[in-house]
Amino acid sequence: MAAGGDVLGDRKVGDFIDHYGGGAVFAKIQPFLASAQLAFVNLEGPISDQGQRAAWKEYTFRARPALVDGLLRQGSTW
């Protein structure tokens, strides 16, 4: 089993995703995730390119849709 902490797909990580793609976020830890029979992470916010940020909130996170590609590729054998 492999467990990861908060996965953020916004802010500076979002800029990284825009430049390198969603799969690049997990590139260095992929071997650890792939060797586990079960792997999970805490996704810190929704994945979407729709809607407006809540202006009254100090922090709002909305992961880039490209992050889905990175999540799906981790540990997948299909």
C-alpha cells in the first residue's frame, strides 16, 4: 500500500502542469506508486476548468483537468 499526502493541481503546481503535463507531477514517485497493490492520495480540491473562484475565500483550489491524466497513470497496469 502507498499513501500520499495532499495533491494540489493549482497555483505553482498548476503552472507546472500547464508546462509539463499532468503526468509529470508524479514522475519521480511513480515507481513507488506502481509497486503498491493499492495507492491513494488526498486530492486537495476539485478538478475542473469551470466556475468562478470564491472571492471571499483566502484560499481556493481548483486542479487543472490535465492532473487526471497523471492520476490515472500511476500504478495502472491496464
